[in-house]
Amino acid sequence: MNQSQDCPQQQATSGKVCFVQSYAKINLTLDVLGKRADGYHELATIMQTIDLYDTLCFTTTNEDRISMSCNRTELSNDNNLVVRAAQALRQKLGLRQGLTIELNKRVPVAAGLGGGSSNAAATLLALQRWWQLPVSMQELWEIAASLGSDVPFFLTGGLALCEGRGERITPLAAHWPAAMRWLLLVKPAIGVSTATVFRNLTSSDYTNGAWSRAIEVALQTQSGLQASDLYNSLERGVLAQYPEVAQARQEMLDAGAPYVRLSGSGPTLFSTFATLTEAAPVQQALHTQGYEVYLTRAINPANNDITYF
């Protein structure tokens, strides 16, 4: 069905408000299997949403356009994934409802935490439910995949194995080891080029996906998952190319982190702790050294957690 033709026009409204939270993620594993014919890389990665989030506020208007503002002014433009997600829904269904979007960013930008992708997915879900749009989850997935490789994961969030470019999602049962209860994230004050990181991969960085499969089994069987079992194919290259990330990693270890892993293509690093008592001194030491530091936890957000006014 061509919904842009068959869906009746929504009556434009003004002044109605919707709030939604948009959660970040970490990569427990990131196996790069090889380069594909289309230029992308084949991946197997286990991702988990975490309790670090941005807040989106949507307000309907009578104007046939979408406008956006953000507390990070450099993100307030039509190329933002939030605007592109809203426009994609409007175009698919032939809607003329106007919208003002306010984005309060707390998740670090370009940090390997999926903040922009999460914003896009939250926009798709919020507008689908708020406006009661006749669009299926499969159609939302197709829009999400067109916006970015990580966007489909955030339609469900939680714990999942993501394959292909990252767009093939296998949800995993929510189980998180007690020994990894607290997550300490540290972001060095540096930007990392994802394209450059992938371009500089060597054959020794490729795997057969065994790390992700092993973690999947350990999580699903609730067997002894060790923090040292986590893996990221991109980590070697990032540490070699970006001395600031390597320095942050060493300072985390020196401060008492039991191990350190890179999330996504970085530059954010993370470690896990069983208790707050263990995590807090490390958090304080790294904060004193000037790093952006976040102490958080794994979370399985409810996709219907939307506030209306």
C-alpha cells in the first residue's frame, strides 16, 4: 500500500506537547568480520542501552514545517537525525502537521554511545504513537535503517545482538551480571572519525564473530561472564591513532578500574564494577583529572514511556 496516497490527512493541531527520553548504549562486543562489497563492514556486536539519556520535547504547530533547537547549538540544523526522522515519517504518510523539536543533550556527541541514532529512533516511536500513525514496526525499521546503522537497535533497545551493518537485530533476554552492575564511562576531550577508524583496520583486527557469540551464550545461559571477555575490534586501531584515548585508558586502570573497553568507535571508554563503593573512588579520580565521567547502569527502557500535555 502506498500510504502517502491511502492514508487520510491528519488534522493539523497546535500547542500539544510530547516528551520522550532517548537512551545511550554501549557495545559489550564489536566484532568486525570483514569489508562488504557496498563499502560497509560486516559486524557482529552486542549492544545494551544504558541509563544515560537525552530528552526530546515535541510541540505541534500550524505551520507545514519542522523546526529544531538544541542546547548544543551546533546540532540545531536540518541535517540532525531527529529532523530527518520526523521528515521521513511526514513524507511517507503525506502529513502536513508542523512540529517544533527541542533536544536537551546529555549524552556526549560523537562518542561511540549512539546518541544521535537513539534520538532518531525515539523520534520515530514517539511520533508514531503520539499521532497514532498507521505505520508498522517493519516500516519504522526500514525508515530507521535508512537513517543509520545503529538506529534500528534503538527501536527496541535493551540487550541485543546486532549483525550486518548493525541493522539486523536479535533481541536477547534481559540479564545483566551482578559483577557488572555499575558502568563507569569516561570520554576523553577528543573527536574520533569513525570512517578513519574503519579505513585503518588491518586484517588482524577482523574476527569470525566468536567474541559476540560467546558473550551471547554467556548472557543467555546466565553463566560466568567475565569483564575480560568483552571485545572490540576497533580498539587497537583507536588506541594507536589517538594517544589521548590511550592515555585515558591507562589513567582509568591507574585509578583502579579492573579493565577498560572502548564503546563503538570511541572515544568513550568504559569499565564495570560490582558495587558503588568500588566505582565511586575511580569516578572521582578521573573527574578530578578533567574527564567527562558518567556513572550509570544497564537499562531496558519501556518504549511507551512518553509524556503528553
